[in-house]
Amino acid sequence: MTDDKSARWAQLRRILEQSESEGMWEELCAFLDAWPEAEGLHEVLTYADERLTYWSHDRFAPWEWKRTILTRPNPRLRLVRSFSADGIQLGGIGDEGATAIAGSPYLANVTELDLDHSAISVSGMVALTRSPYLTKLARLNLQRNPLGPEGIMALAQSPNMAGLVFLSLTQTCAGNAGVRALAASPYLRQLSALHLAANDLSEEGVEALASSAILSTIRRLELRDNAVGDTGSTTLSLSPHTQNLRTLSLQNADVEDAGVYMLVTQLPSLIALDLQCNKLTRISEIVLRDHGFERDQQAWVKPGQPT
């Protein structure tokens, strides 16, 4: 081993012996970025990965690494656990970028994937759901992508999504058809948070969701900016699958006093309820306060209760 290589290995060990911190991770990434690929990079990455096995901090992809996803394979990405497409390409990575992510073996260890506002449509979604590498996902953010019902259906029928605990589909053009596909998924059975805001849902979509077993594990549900109405609120409140629901966002969802009454009286598990921009009267406030809720900024919460 040359003196230069020995010195680099010594520096690598010094970095990895530091206490866990975002600064340590950034230093490690910068150091590995400068390591020549022809000088045992695979061995170096294997060693670093083993030393980071029990690391609890986010192992996010630095800009220098993630920008290569569209141009060339980067083996350093194998250390990453959290990948965001933000800033890779002006206007979003599109279906081409989604396909590149899906086809990268170096992203096989990623558990958190953030594709917010990335211009991904059906073909990109299909590539992601069929990826042989993206099988460890726990958190997936797809909000503000024009997936449509077909894209949502591809997601719902993918075994790659079986480990998800967080899923954001806010503003993805899902519609009632997309939510019906989601509700019929045989894989989405570990979700604790589901965001479906601004998807042009009506009572029909809410009814499909309320009848689905995917709700059974959900603690946080966002349905704001949809036409949920009192009928949808009542359907949710009487669902046999909402026993674990703790936080519910119904901002601007056409909910009135009757819907609030049903939610508050039929869902004792609720501890936070966002009802902004709905046609409510003093009656709803009385009902909420009678059931232990207090106004906290813009939402109603039960004080002292963990979400």
C-alpha cells in the first residue's frame, strides 16, 4: 500500500470514529467524493458501510452524488439511505429521471425517497414500482406529480411498496378512481401516514378509503382541499378501520357541524383535527370543547396527547 493510500485510509478511519452528526456525514461524503475510483473504492465503501450499520442519523445523498443519477453510475450512492430529487434538474427530473433512479443498483439501500414536484407521470411511476432495487422503501413523497389514477394504480399493485409507513400523494391528480385503486392495494398494510390532499376527491373516494383495510394502521390522514363533506366525514367516523386514527386534516373540505359532531363523538382516538376554511358555527366549537379539544393555532387538539 502506497504512503498516499495509507494516509487516506487513516483519514477514513478517523472520520468514521467521530460521533454521529450531520457534520461527520458531510465530511465523510466529501472525503469519499475525492477518493479515486481506480484505487479500491469498492473496498472503501464496503468498509464505510459496515462501520455505519447502526448509524441513526439520516444518510442523505449530497448534491455532488445525486446530480450524477442522470449521467453516470455513482457507486458512492450505496451508502445513502435518503434520496431527494430536489434541485437535480430545473423543472424536475421527469420520467427519464425516475427511470434512472429505478434502474440504479446503488440505490438499493434507500429507505426514504423524496420526489416532490419532479414532473413524474405514469411511465416514471411504473418504472419506480417495477424497480428490482427499490425494495426497502419506508417513506415515499410523490406530491405534486401528475400521476393520475393509472400511476396510483401502479403504485398500489407494487410489492415494492409493502414496507411504506409514510406516503404522500398530495396533488397527484388521483381522483376517486386513484383512491379506489389505493384502497384495493394488497400491499399498503403498514402505513401510519397517508396524505391525499388536493386530489379532487368526493364522498365516493372517501367511502372507498373508509372501507379499506389500509386505514387500519394509519395514524395521520390528510384529506384537505377535497370535497369530503358531512357524508364523507360520517363515513370515516363509522369506518371499522379508523381505530388508530390520531390526526386528521379536513381543511377546506366542505365539512359542516354535523360532520364535526360525528368525527368527534365516534372517533375517540382523534387528538388533532384541522378544520380551517369550513362552514362551521359555534355549535362545532362547543362540541369540540366538550370532548376535550382546544384550539391550537389553526387546529383543534387534545392537550398533552402524543400524536
